Amino acid sequence: MTWVGKILVMINFALSLVMVAWAIGVYAQTTNYHNEKPPASPTDPPLGELAKRRERIAAKQGGGGLWLSVVTAEARWKLAAPELRFIEGQRPANRQWFDAQLTDLGAGPNLVKDVVYKDGRVVIADPNVPYRPLMKDAQDKAGKPLRAMAVYVKEQADVYNQVKDTMDDLVKATKEDTDLTTRIGGPKGLREQLAAEQEKYKHVAAEVEYLKPLLINTQVESELLNKRRRSLEARVKELEQAPPSRAGRNGN
């Protein structure tokens, strides 16, 4: 026998041992599902699993047990199954309708609708469509028609931009006010320049007061000089109009 045959024999023997161990384990650990008789002695096989479950759900004396619950659940299921199939058949149309309502609520062009309630319960619009409520035009707290959320988001953004522009204008005005205040009261500002000009005005006024007597004297002297000039001019005219003297003629 070659070494390959020896290896195959050993593999076959090992697999046989594994299968035997598996069979023994399955036989020893098997679950009893068929024994329906309670054990008369400890050596008898225990009650089967199927019998245990039947006893658990069977009606007991003075009570319904779990079996009554099973019967009730099956009856409810039989009644609810057709309604469930009907609801599932209406699901695509209802889903489309609710999606349209959500679209109008979010960014749709139509006005927002509100559910109609009566006596604390939702009013159904159509009895043939029992899961679609009756809708009416919604209103805000001011009694105005409620519009889509996108409209209010845009209005809020516009108001925010207006507030931002106003704040920017306020910052510019504050800066301008600060600059003007610095220009007025700062070093070499307008107040300091005004004080300097007022001081100059005082000096000029004092100099004017000092020059007033000189001005009056000058005016008086100027008047006297004008009178003398006029008298001299008059004398010159008299001399020019006077006839020449005899001595003057003889000399000629």
C-alpha cells in the first residue's frame, strides 16, 4: 500500500469517529415532542414539548387560559385582514395626497391647510377614503392666511438683511460721530482753533481800541489838510485870474 492510500484510510477512520460521536450526541440530546402522558415515576420519560405547549394554552378550570386568547386574536385578525388590505390599497393615493400637503406646508405655492376637528375627533372628508381628513385654510394668530414655511423664511432673511444694513449704517454713523468729536475736541481740533481765533479777535479788538484815537487824530488832521488844500487851490485860481501888473507889462 502506498503512502497516499494510508493517508486516505486514516482520513476515513477519523471521519467515521466524528460521525459516530455526532450520532451519539444527537441521540442523547434529542428533544421529546411526542410523549403526551405525564411520567408516572422518575424513571419514565418526561412529558413531550408538544404536550407541554398544549397544556399551557388549554382552558383551565375557572379560566379561559391562553387558548381563548389565541381564538380571540385569530378572530380579530380575520376581521382586520380585509380592512388592512383595503388600507394598503389606499396607501399610494394617500401617500401622494399627504406628500402634496407637506409640499404646500414647506415650499408650495398654495396656502397651508389645517385638519378639521369636531368634538375632539378628526373629521373625515370622504367616507370611502376613511384615512384622509377634511382640510380647511389655516390661519395664524393674527387671523391671516397661513402660508408656506419658505415664504416666512424669505421674509425673515429679508428682515435680517435690513437689520444688518441698519446696523452697518449705525456703525458708520458711530464712527463718523467719533471722528467728528475727535475733530472738534481733539488736539488742534475745532474748539482749540476757535479758542485761538477768539484770542486773536481779542488782540485785534484791543489793537482797534488802541488805534481809535490815532484814527480820530488822523481824520482831524486829514480834514485840516483838506481845508488847507482847498484854500490853496482857491488862492491859486485867484492868482491865475488876476490881471498882470504894470511892472510885469513893462518888463515884457
